[in-house]
Amino acid sequence: MKYYFSLLTVAFFGIISAQNNEDRKAIKNLCGCYEVTFNFTETFSYPKDTANYIPSDKKTEHALEWVQPVEEKDNKLVLQHLLIVGKNEIIKHWRQDWIFENTKFFEYNGNEDWRYKQFPKDKVKGQWTQKVYEVDDKPRYEGSASWIHVDGRHFWENTTNAPLPRREYTKRDDYNITERTNRHELVSNGWIHDQDNKKIIRDAQGMDYILAEEKGFNIYKKVEDAKCKAAQKWWEENKEFWKKVRTKWELEFKKNKDLKLQKYVDNKPLFMHLQALKVTASQEEINKTIDSFIIK
């Protein structure tokens, strides 16, 4: 009987290990150089004041983007997105961390407020958390789900709350939470970031009202890595600076408590303060800059 159970145990963990390896391969396949098409359109709206409601414009943009592998451990992969615009000008874009069977989360509550939550291990068994960060590496949104590998398809899907994206908060402030359903799916020539989003008004009592819905469909078409050479060079020159930024944020996250941030200091967002620092800035300088945005 013991021998029978030991065989079952070996078989079970063999399946888990194979699944984990396939998951890791899928995540690593998100890296590389891509010609990206960003598509967003508001699909439905439910305003209480229909006469004065102005929906967001349909948006389609094209860009060249390099997805740089930054860190790889048994249970964690870190990918940094870098936009290439104009004559090889580099814009540090979003970052995504993938963590296996993660139990610690920061759930966005609106108005630069993230609530710390810890889930039991059995709730995230076999799952990967995607943690998404802003251009200044402050938290954005995160959610946990299993990678699915079936019928030749490889995809991951999750629904979670997030702040307004830049394309929205620079133009409107009539809602304060984006509920994002994100699907990342590998395809033959790259990958697709498919989104079904809800624009939510959350009041002071925590009650939600859905103002509108939005469709996003971002296509990452893989091209030769050489096309993104400028981004690769930029990362080599700036990676130590951003490692210090990540180090500071990790110290804050490890406190395992709610996180509340100021949107502006001296009328400027955090990314502008970080941009003003020298690439050789010390850990202390970076810590002080980020600390000025954290509400104690």
C-alpha cells in the first residue's frame, strides 16, 4: 500500500513539474522585440447623466517595444517593457513580475490606495500571479490564475482592479477604478493582450457603480531582436538605477500592510522625480524620493 501511494505521489509531482516548466516557457516567450498595435474602444456606457456623458475616443496606436528579461528564479520571472519612439528614444514602460503560487497581494481600492491581502496556499496552488507595475515601478495591479495549455493554445486570464490607465487619467476623472479582465495568449507570431475592462465609480462606502465598459486588443508581433538594439543598450546603461528602485519598493511590499500614495509631490508625479535623478543616484537618494510619495 505504501508503495502504491509513493507511486501516486511521484506521478502527481511529476505532472506539477511538467506543468510548471510549460508555464515558465510560456512566460519567457513573452520576451523579445515586438511591433505592437494598441487598440481600445469604449463599448457600452451606463451614465446617470446621459445628456452630458462623453465617452472615450477610440484609440489605435503603433509602437516598437522590447520586453527585457530582468530576473529569473525557480518561482519568479521579471520582464521589463521598453518603448522605442522617434529616433531611438527610449521610454521605460510597464513591468510584469510572474510569481508561482504567490499568496501575498495588493488589491487596488481606488485613489492611490492598495489593500494588502494574504490568501491560503491551497487557493493559489499551481497558479502564477502576474504583478504589473507603473513606469516608476510603483504597484498597478496583480492577479493569480493558472496558465492553460490545451488544444494547442497557451493562455492566462484573470480579473482584478487597477488604477486608470494613462490614456484615461490624462483626459477624465469621472471614475476611479478600472476592473481589468486580462488574457495573455501566445500565438504563432508573438502574443496577444486581450482585455475586457469596466470603468467603475467606487464611493467612500466602498459601493461600486459601473460607468462604462471597454475593449482592449493589443497585438505583439515578434520581429528580429536587432530592431530593438537601442532599447537593449539603454537597459544596460540604466539597469542598476532601476534595480535600486525595485529594491526600495520590495522593502515596502515586504511590510505586508496597506499602501497609500500621494499622486503628486511639488505638482509632479513620481516618475518625473525619478527621471530628474542621475543614473548613478545612490540607494539613499532613490529611497528618499520614493518615501516622499508614501503616506505613513
